[in-house]
Amino acid sequence: MQPQTRRADQAIDVGLLLDLSPWSAYQKALTLLAALAVIFDGFDIQILGFAIPSIMREWHVTRAAFAPIAALGLVGMAAGSPFAGYCGDRFGRRVTLIGCVFVFGAATIATAFCHGLAELGILRAIAGAGAGGALPNASALTAEFAPLRRRAMAVTLTIVCVPLGGMIAGLAAARVLPAMGWHALYMIGGGAPLLFALLLFLALPESPRYLARHANRHGQLVRSLIRMGHPVAPGSTFEAGPEPRIGQAGAVRELFGIALRRDTLGLWLAFFASLNGVYLVFGWLPAMLSAQGLDLATASSGLAAYNFGGVLGVLICAFIVTAVGSRGPLLWAAFGGSASALALVFVPLTPTGGHALLIAGIGLHGLFVNAVQTTMYALASHVYPTRVRATGIACAGAAGRCGGILSSLAGAAIIQAGSGAYLALLALSMGVTFAGLAIVRNHYPGRRAP
């Protein structure tokens, strides 16, 4: 049966129309485009870690010299994320996402030609700003292309592309670095996003929910809805949906209005704590294991297990949250992340063999932590209404980057205090994440919710 064309004199509630309709193949393809942008984002975020040994040898600098460089990348992400979120709400998610992909791609290519730590730090901050801004706008687009019952899964599967991008970066680095060096790795890591930005410009439309709020762009909205399988007559009028109008679009102060204050505080606390733990692992887990006398292969396997467990955890959590909602699964996963870190205290870190239990435990911890951290983007996309969605996601992400900056700067001192202190901090991070998620009132409802 062909869908019925809606009359031009009918006001169409775009949000309700999309939420109650099937998730069309075209909408899924648009979600895939957003996900690919996040893969490039994850690739460029983690590329420095793989290039550091080669740069150290070429520039004759110590590993400690790269700690502020890593922190500068997170500072750029923390600054770029809310700014790009504001731009997404003010000027559109599409143009902002394309701009962010272009920025981090161009900065990554430029890094291939730098000759000192100062240049590297500046370019790392610029690339971080672009990468930090791409994530919230990709999340907002994904959320607004998907119907409500598929939104948590769509956003979660998009955000899981961050560790996937990191895994691809590792595979690329293993082949490119020995053969062509770190300059070539950065050229590849920057050139691919620039080409993809062109593809986004040609193929990615603006969010229908965003277009519904701008009468001068309703022609674009009509064309998008037709491609999604919703024929509407030219000249139709549109409603933005039942989301509350609580202030002026894009203003950060709206996040602290009566309707959103509690959820914002809970999300910021949860993002800060969870990303503190995530970047403590990304930046310092191999160093911590090496400091305990483990060989480099085992230390690298630990990080690989963490990422693999994280991807698995995100996929599992996406299905569970879609079915039963976000509150219970996220609280249980945060508890599991804390408990699994504490359990690792009792696993012996011996230099000689027998590390299967250790690697499995790290993978289990990664499963819980990444399930929580990634699914929180879907939660944020549900908490915030369309008019401030990109800003809300971006500011929560910026709070998380601040936690990452803290762990980046303090990681060396924590490792010096021993593996027990390191694992205790991982457990504490997930305990605080649990508290933040418990504060959030407006959790995502599942299909089985009444």
C-alpha cells in the first residue's frame, strides 16, 4: 500500500510523524553516514597514542613530554564540543557536522608536516575541537532521524564507532608505521575525513525536526520527508512537536531551567566520572601494566581487550535499553564497572605468564564501562528537547572531557602510587557515575514501558 499524501492545509507534527513511523532504509542510510563520521572521529582521537614512539625517536624527546600534548587534545574537545553544540542548534546539525569533520581532518593532515612539540600541541588542540564538535552533532542527527522506539539503539550504535575508529587506527598504524612512518599515518588519518566531508556535503540532509522549526526551510523538509516515505504536499505547514519551549534556542542557561536542571546535573556528573575512568585506561593502562613488569605485548593486549569488551558491551546494552529503558541497565552496568575494577585488585600482576584472567577481567571492565559511557549519549539525546539537543549533548560531553583532562594529567602520579591506587580510582569513577545516573529523572523508556 502506498502511503497517503497529506493535504497542504494540515499542520504536520514532524516529531510525532517520525516517532510513530517505521525506520526506513533511507533513514538507516543517514544514520550510517553519521556513524562513519564518528569512526573518523575515533580514528583521529586515538592516532597520537600510536604515533608517539615513532615521534619520540625522530625528535629525541621523552614520553613524559607528550602528557601535556594529550591534555591539549582533550582541552580542544572540551572547548569545541559546547561551541559546536550551540552552532548545531543555531545553524543546523548538518553544516556544523561537516565543518567539524573538515576541521579535524585538515588539522590531522597539517600535523604530518609539524616539526616540534609546540606545533604538535596546537594542532592537537584544533583537531580535538573538531572531533569534540562532531560527536554531539552526529548524535543529534542520529537521534532525530530515528523513531523514538529505535532512538536509543541508533545513537548507541553511532557512538560505539568511537572505539571502532580507535581499533581501525591501531590496525592502520601496525601496517603504515613500519613501512612509511608517522607522517604517512597522519596524512591518511586526515585525508580520509576530508574526502568524507565532501560526501556528507553531497548526501547528508538536515534534521527534519530542526527544519520544522524554520519556516523558510520547509521546502527542504518536504523533500526529506518524501525520501523517508512520508509524502506531503508542497506548501504544507509543520509543527515542531510537543517538546517544551523553555527559552531561547541554543542557550546554555536553558539546560539549568526548572525542567532540565536535575537531569543536566546528573548527566554532567556521570559524564565527568565515566570519561575520567575511560581516559585513565586509554592513556595509562599500558603504562601501568608495564610498570608492574608485564611485557609490551601483554600491556597492548590489555587495551585491546578493553576496547573489544567495550564494543560488545555497547551492543548488548543497546538491545536491553531499547527493550526495558535506560535506568536499570545503566545503573547495573555502572555497578558492574566499579565491582570489576575492584575485583582486578585481587588478580596477580606477575611478569611471568598466566595473564589470561587479567586480560579477561580488563575486557569485562571495558564491557561495563563502555556500555554505560556510550549509552549515556542516547540518554542525553532523550533528556534534551530538539531546540537544545545538540547543546545539551555537547555540554555533557564537555564535562566528560574535563574528567579526561584530569586523568590525563594525574595518570603518571597514580601509576607511581601502584596498581591498587589505579584500580581503586577506576572503581571510584564508576561509583560516581552510578550516583550521577541515579540523579537523572527522565530516563529513556523502553518498548515495554507502559
